[in-house]
Amino acid sequence: MTTNRMPGDIFATDRHTPFATANVRTQHRADGSILFDSATPLGPYPASINAHLVRWAAEAPNRAFLLERARDGTWQGVTYQQALQKVERIAGALLRLQISPARPIAILSDNSVDHGLLTLAAMHVGIPAASISSAYSLLSSDYAKLKSIIQRLAPSLIYAEDIARYAPALHAISELHDAIVVAGGSDDRPNAAALRFAELDNHDETAVHQAFARVTADTIAKVLFTSGSTDEPKGVINTQRMLCASQQAKGQVWPFLDTHTPVLVDWLPWNHTFGGNHNFHLVLRNGGTLYIDGGKPMPKLFSQTLHNLTEIAPTIYCNVPRGFELLVHALQARPSLREQFFSRLEVIFYAGAMLPTHIGDALVELSLRTIGRTLPLVSAWGSTETSPLATDCYGEASGAGVIGLPVPGCQLKLIPNGEKMEVRVRGPNVFPGYWGRPDLTARHVDDEGFYCIGDAVRFVDPSAPERGLIFDGRVSEDFKLSTGTWVSVGSLRMRAIAALTPIAQDVVVAGHDEAEIRLLIVPSVPACRALCPELSDGAPLQDILSQERVRTFVSAALRTLRREYPGSSTHATGAILLTEPPSIDAGEITDKGYINQRAVLARRRDCLAALFTPGHPSLIML
């Protein structure tokens, strides 16, 4: 079918997509708030996410479940039958060691087959699992966040894939716990203080089956920690109900999952809800296969992702916008990779940040050129506290920033808050509280039981709510200029990214109590480099960003933005290109994948000062 596409409309399509039909309802209340939910009821779901493991071990015992690259470069892992057998034996060992449900297991390492099996084993017998960002152990200098988490969590067991690599971090927290330390199966170096992962093996079927039978929907499955941008990381309790309800809702929005077994090649870390809940459990619920991608969307690591994609063709591909940006350049340059990548792909899913227009356009063009049709580009919205789905797209998003509609079982409350509509969430997918912080829980839940997420949304078309919602930034991000004029950060950010396409990956809006708005631009390095073909491939980033062509592009974009939005609160008069990308570990990227505007501005005070210093060499003006 021929697709008619308006210029710049990267998502609109008339091709039939394999999604459920949206069926929503709204209730306008006297106080100005709006209740917004799906009229389709949430279907039944099991009491435990591991019920899916038991099911597929019986129905598809020899189907590959979790696979990773071995040292010899081959893919090795477990089938569903092997996974269940190993999970039960590890779970038996946890019971024998008397690991308490009141004291979770802490996993310090990156994604791996053993990591996945240990998590499933703990959940199988009602012990919470807590995957912790490896950056807190491997990149931190003071281990402050790791120490805070360990003190809050009081784990009974700590797992590290490579004891030698994690030795400094383990030493830093050694006085803060009395947990059993377990060394990963890939670590062949002896350590007398650590239990070997292979020793977690106890085939007590009766005890394991009895413990599994005691797991209920209210049992705590995981504790996932938010990024902790302005304070210590918060431990979000994820119950079995949350995980199962979220995947049931996903299955109802994406009914094709019932007949098309998913295959994912995925790097997203399991300490975050996108990779650890959405992707991992999507594979588990639907009997799919997860190839653990050792790459990351970083220049020195992305080659591993590309190597994996040359061998494995996914049916669903999930990533953050930065990952898609790097992927698009590779697909454009390598026809064989393009043919492989699109050969059985059904859906392209992005989450967190808004997908830049030029990246969406490129993916549409590449799929059309390769397989003769456009693939649906879809997104969703939620957080660690919503496990993660609160909204999802029932088909292609109708425009940039669209986050879809409430999923079955999940209710949104939209509340007027200044010039924005604050959104709150209620449903079986929403968390019961923060680990060890009832005071914090009380501050984030209103008197009707809605989670106060702090985000703002708006309708694509208020007269047609079925067209979906647009993410409208954080309620707390807006500020006033010195003139007293309010600045809507979310709206301006989206306009600025569009004007700065393709060289801006994202922007941070500054100007609190100033007379004018200025921008910190997170650059798309490949796009900036493309403006300067005379530079060598190894040219430093600073040299690229200081090129006159790049600076002229920024200045021209700012003039365009001013011409189209002349009000002082709707355009920026200057900008600086950041040479260091936002850091998840520094809290500059939220657990939902958004730029944390406040954290970036607080961490980069020198850049903020330069923005408002006339004549500063880094400053680009209109």
C-alpha cells in the first residue's frame, strides 16, 4: 500500500498495523480534572511472572530463551526447559541459605544469562531481586550511590559477575552489610570470601514448589532504584501484580504477540525498568528469545551491537533515540546489515526521549526502501513506579512526542497546574511504595491513590482524546523570566529540537530570572561531523563543535525559531553545544529516559554561567 506522508510528519501512516483498536473514555470533573482511561478491561493475569517460565518450559521446552556471547564468540545460553531447571535449583540453594524475603539479593553486574537466572530464581520463591547500575560500582570514585543503596537495601546476598573487577566496590561497602557474596560463573579466579555461582545448586523440589505456591500478586518481585538526581536513589517496590498486569496490558495493546513469537537483540540494562521489566518480561510472557547485546549506544561499544544485528534479525527492536541515531547511520552505509535488520522486523519501539524528526524520517525511508513498506514506530510512557507502562501507542504515534493512550487497567488523572496539565497514575501496574521510605511514599501518592509522577501531558486534539497524549515536560521544569513571563520548558524544548534538526539530539532550556532564554544543546555528533567533511575521522569533538559551519547552523536555527515564535518566552537567543553528553549516573537522565533539566543545569554551572556571559567564546547568538 502506498503511504501518503506530509513533509515532516514522520509517524503518520495509512498502513494497517497489528495493534488493538483504541477504546478510551473521559470523565470531566467539577474541579477541572479529567479522568482518562481505557474502556477495555484488563484481562486476567497470573499471580507470578514466573508462571510464564513454567508455561513455556512445558509448551516450548527446546526454544531458546536467554542467550549471550561466549568467550569464543558463539551464542550460548538456556532454553525454557533448561532455564526452569536451573532457576529451581538456584532457588533451592537460596532457600537452603535462608535468604530472607525481607532482605533482597543485590546484583551489581551488567546483563548476563546468570544475572537473569538469579533474578528469576529469587522471584520464583518470593525473594526480591535488586539489579543495581554497574556504573555505581565501576565508574564511581566515591561509591556514594552504591553505599546509599546497600545501606537502604540491607541485602542478604550480593552477586558480582567478576569479583576482581568489582573488588574496589565490594571493599567500599564491606562494612555496610553482612551479605553472602557470590562470584559469577564467568569468573574463574578463586576468591575465598565468595561463594561460586555454580554452588547455588540445590534440587529440593518440594521446598521450591511450596515456596513458589506461596507467591502471590502482592509478593515483592523486585526493588529497582531510580537515578537519584537530587538526592539518594529511591528503591521502588515492584510487586508481582505490577509486572504481570503491565505485561497483560502490553499483550492486549499488541495482540500480535500471541501469534508472533518475539525475538529481541537488546542491550538496555536490567536495573532500569525499560530493559528489566518491559523488554525482559515481554520476551518471557510471550515465549520469545532474548539475545543479550553486549554493546551500547556509545561510539566505542556500538560496533558490538552492529555485529550482533548482522547475525540475529529481531522481530521487535527497542532502543533509546541515541541508539537509533547510531543505527540509522550504519543502516544507510551497509546494505547487507539493512537487509538483515528489516528481514523480519514488525515493530520499532523507542522510549524515554522524543525521537528526533530526522531519525524517524530515516527509519521510515530505510524500511520502505528495504522491504517495500513502512514499519510502525511506536512509543510509550511510564516510570519505574508504573512497571513501566502507563500509556502505549495503539499503532503508530500520530506525531513527535505522542505517548499514546492509557493501557487497559490503568487510569490517568489530568489536573490543571498553572498552564500545564499534570498527570497522575492509578492501577494494578502502580507501585505500593518506596523500600524503607514510607515518608517518601506518602508524598508521592494523593488522597485518591494516584501516583504523582510529576509529568505534564496534553491532548493531541482535546476534542478527540482517542488521538492520544503528548508528553509536555516536567511540571517542575517551568520557570519565569525576569519580566515575570512563564516559560513552558516542555513545549519550547520540542520546538527547539525541531528547529535544530539534525544536529541536536536534545536541548536543555535555561533562563530562570534572566531576561532571555538560552539553550544547552546535546549535539548529534554524526550530524555535526557531516557538516565538516574536511575534518579527519579522528577529529576531537571540541574541534567539530567549534567549526564555523556548525555554529552558523545553530545561529540560523535560532533565527528561524524566533521568526516562527517571536514571544520572549517562546524562543531562545543563544546556545552552547555541550562537549560532554548527559549522564545517567549523574542523574542528568531520569529513570524514564528524559533529560533532567534541573540536574543538568545544577551540574553544569560553568556552562550555565557561560550562557549568560556576553562574548563568551562558546556562546552562539542569534
